[in-house]
Amino acid sequence: MERPKLMIVSRNKSKSKTNEDLLVEMSEKIGFEVEVLRPNSSTKLAKIYWVLNLSDVVIGVQGATMTYFLFMRPGSMLIQVIPLGTSWAAEA
């Protein structure tokens, strides 16, 4: 049986997840196939499209990079992490 695919959209230091390694480890332990996407200015948009379109779940920190969720296929799930101290983003 194929494991569901979890994509973690990793950001630069300003919006990084301090426990990313733990998130990967725990997600694999519960049955996900995990990939970490670290887009930068030279990452081809086609690559971002394909990896997100093939994902069942996408996790990322709130911000402009999360517009990539538009490439997710219908029925997949987006988990947006709102950093502490930015309650305005959670309410919006």
C-alpha cells in the first residue's frame, strides 16, 4: 500500500520551523512519505507545481510562499502554521 505524501514547505531563517527535523521524523513514524521543499529564487516553478500536485498534505509557515497551495490537487490538505505573536494573521 502506498503511503500518503506529506510536503513540508521550508522557508528561510525568518520563517523557519525550529523543529523541522522532529516534524519529519514524527510524520514518517505515523506513516507519511515526507519530502521537504526549500524553494529559492532559482527553483523552477514547474518543480514546485509537480511536487505539490503529487502531495496529499502540505505544511508551511504563513506567508507569501504559501500561495504555492494553488498548485495542490483537489482533495489534498493544507496546514498553515501561524507563528506566535502574529494573531492578526490567524484572524484574517
